[in-house]
Amino acid sequence: GGGSGHVTAPYVVTPLDGIRRRAEAAGITVLSSPTNNATAAAALAAQADVTIVVGATSSGEALDRANLLLDADANHDPAEALIYETAAAARRTVVLLQVPGSVLTPWRASVDAVAAMFLGGQETGSAWASVLFGDVSPTGKLPVTFPQSEADTIAPDGAAEVVYSEGLKTSYRAPGYDPAYPFGHGLSYSNFTYTALAPTACVDLAYKACLGANVTNVGVMAAAVVTQLYATFPAEAAQPSALLRGFAKSPTLAPGASAPLVFALTQRDLSHWSEACAPSGWCELD
């Protein structure tokens, strides 16, 4: 990333470095093709049990990216062709995405798994290795929507000033929207069940309402989970959909273990904004 997304560090663990180090510890040989040359990658993939393709794009400040595709390499070989051709030759294909925001994934049905990391910093490669080899279970949820096409989202705009005429009808709030991967999406190596959400006492009087539930790890691997809370407002609020109003992360739960989750809501969480509600603009709901 450019601007505030740029990292200057004494060392950087690349995806290849991190994966190779962890693979060697497990007695696994890593073959590499560090370019977007699809022909070379496909030939190498045919020799492997599992093929990992790393795709990325970057962004700066003040202007949109030119498009929502992954970056081509210095030879202008597109990442999408690399993924398609590699997947056609490979036994199993995993795509790792290092991106600053939404990207297009037209190849997603051709691969076996996809994982996305945003601006991970100097230990990016170590983090990828930990998740790929099952040392930790992924817990992240998408903070953006990955659209099926640029027509399904606000298209990148190279102008210095951009008018957002969509209002609140963006991302998961857009009506009739069928994304490739929705806002809040995220998978785990385990499975979880929940008790019914119910009112609970707030320990801090600053909160207007609190809701609680218990989460149980019913899978076979220790894992944490991030749970999201959405609120549906009455019709007079004129909100386009249910709105995210809280999220809570459990501790790492052993198989069979449970933990309480509490969502504490402020008056602002239970309000909506409108010019009709003077003087603050926030309309409070009971």
C-alpha cells in the first residue's frame, strides 16, 4: 500500500518465505514460480499435491485504483490468467489474496479455497503459513463486500471529486445485491452453535441495552469466532436493510467448550440519522 499503508521494516517475511519455512518443518518440499507466467506456473503445478497462488493489488491515497482486478506483473501478465491456467493443471489450488479492499474473483469457481488478507505488515508470510497449515483457525470477517463485477458496486473513479449518490445503499445495504462474498463473510476450521439471543444486564450505565448469548465450539479444532449483531429498524427510519450494530470475538474455545458473548448497545446504536431530527440529526428510537 502507498501513503499510510506503506510499511518500512527491518525485515519482511514474504508468503513464499513463511510457507517454505513452515513446510520444511513438516517435511514438505516447496516448488516455486515467482512470476505471473501462467505457462511456467501450470507446469510446476502439475508436479505438486497442492498449489498456492498469491495474488495482490495495492492502493494509494487521494485516488481510486484503476480497477478491481489483481495486479499484473512487470511483464503485464495478468494474475487472473495465472490463476485460471494454474488451477486447470493443479490437483488442488488455494488462492491467497493480499489486497487493500474489494477485488473481483471471476476465477473463484475454478479453485478449491480462497483466503484474503488485507495489509498484513512485515509478518504476512508467517501469518499465511499459520493458517494454511492449521496452526490457527481463521477468524476474520470481511469488512467490505467482494462484488461479482464492477457493475455490482461503486465503480472506481479517477476524478478528484466523486459524488456518492447511492446514500446508504452500498455494500451489504444495497437492495437486491448478490455478491461474490458478502460483507461479514468468513470461514473457520471449526463449527459453532449459539443459544438464543436474550436481554442481559449491562455492567455500564452508559449502555442503553445489552444482549447476550452463549457460543459453543462443536467442531474438532480449537478456534475462536467473531459474531456479528444486526439490527432491523422500524419502517419510519427508512433504512435500506438491517444494519451492523455490534460484534464480539470469543476466546479460543477447545472442542466442546462454551463462552458467553455480550453485545452492549449505546443510544447511538439504537438511533438513525435524519435531517428531520434537530438539532443533532440523530433520531432516537425507544
